[in-house]
Amino acid sequence: MTLIMDQAAQLRSLMQQQRPRASVIAVTSGKGGVGKSNVAVNLAVQLASAGRKVVLLDADLGLANADVLCNVEVAWNLAHVIARKKELREVMVQAPGGFRLIGGASGLARMADLSEFDRQRLIAALGDLEHEADIILIDTGAGISPNVLSFTRCADHVLVVTTPEPTAITDAYAVVKVISRDGLQRRISLLVNQVRTPAEARIVHERIARVARQFLNVSVLDAGHVPLDENVPACVRRRVPILLACPRSPAAVSISRLAARLEQGVSVSHEPTGFFHRMGRWFRRQVCDG
């Protein structure tokens, strides 16, 4: 009986490895208030409208608000999956724009303290997303806390959002510095939000990219910029993504262009070591180091 179960497990594992997995993009920032979550939500809208199967995971453990920006009610989160009260598919909700949202992922805050069984169970559940979506967007918290780094370290692509403000620039570089220390291969790009002119955005990117190249030996790609747009705060107040409410507004057009560039960089992989497998290794290291 045990032999049959082992063979069945091996067969399931082989089938999982042969199925393509999603590309995972972590949207992060050095400080709050730079429009990170708004960018993540609208990227999800645009990528979904382009025909991609998109899942947005709200992993801002302190200030989860993607559900507010989408005007959807999220009754369940990953904590209920851990407690075995809900299955993963039950905590996902359909959001306006055609993507699926896992909102208010407060349950992840305790992941490092879970038993090995519960940790593996959750990772296995999350791992199913890699084969049900083309793109998984992770809206992380701001800063360089362990919770944030658990996602940025494991993503295929990290999109760092900043503004032209000096403190935001400094904190954005700090994020690049910390996530580049682990030596993992991933794309890191910079989006400059709330800019007055394209020249202002170029100056910010060139400054961060030059310092990262000189002192970290890391390439920070230019993801473009999003201009200051009075439609953005208006849409936030209305709780409607700007891509849906004002698709021709300057900010919406810029985010659409960003989504097109990100989509070009998305590659469907058949590698078995996807995002959540890498996340599992990271958490196991945390437990061992602790």
C-alpha cells in the first residue's frame, strides 16, 4: 500500500513539473505612500485585459488595501487556509477587470512559526497557483522587513516603485541593495511614480541605476514612469481602478505601457522550482537560523 502511495505521489510530482508555471512579479517599495498598491492593482487589470490569467496576492501584511482599491469584499484570507477552514480557491475573489484577488494576506505573518506540516501544506496550496495563472502579482509591504523580503527574494521579477522625493529615492535604493545581497538571479526594475516630467523620471532612474551598478554590481532596469494625474486620487476615492474608470488618462496610459513591457518579459517556465518552492526554502532557512 505504501509503495502504491509513493508511486502516486511521484506521478503527481512529475505531472506538476511538466505543467508550465506562472511568472511571478513582486511589486514593492522602500517606503509607503508612493502608490505601490495602486500600480499593482492596475497592472493586474491591464494584464488581465490582455488575455493573461492573473492572480494578485495582497501581501502587504500591515496595511493590506488592494480590496479597497478594487471595491471588493474579502471575507477570507490565507489564515483560513492555514487553519484548514477554507481551501485556496475559496479565498480568491473575482475582481473588477477580470483578475483574481487574494486579499489581506495577514495569515502570512505567522508562517515562520508554523509547524513543518502546516508550512508544507500552505506552500503546496499556493504552489497550485503557479499552474493556474500566467502571472502572479505580489503586492508586498513597504520597506525591508523579513515579511517583505520573503517575497522579493523569491520572485522572478521585482518591480520597485518610487517617487522623485529624496526619501523615497533613498529607500528605493535600500530595497535594491538588500534584495541583491542573496545572489539570486532575477530582474530588478524601477518605476518612478508621480513625476512632473519624463526628464525627472530619467534623472531618478539614472541616479539609482548608476549607484547600484557601481557599488552592488546590479543592473536596475528602467520600467518607465507614471505622471502626476489628478484622476488617480479621484479614482482611489471612488474605489475604482483608473484603468477601468479613466483608461485614456495619462496615468492609465503609462501603466498600460508598463504592463505591455512586463508581458513581453514574461516567460512560461516548465521548471519545477517555482516561486512558492523557493519561498518554502527561504522559510526553512529562517527556521534553521532561528
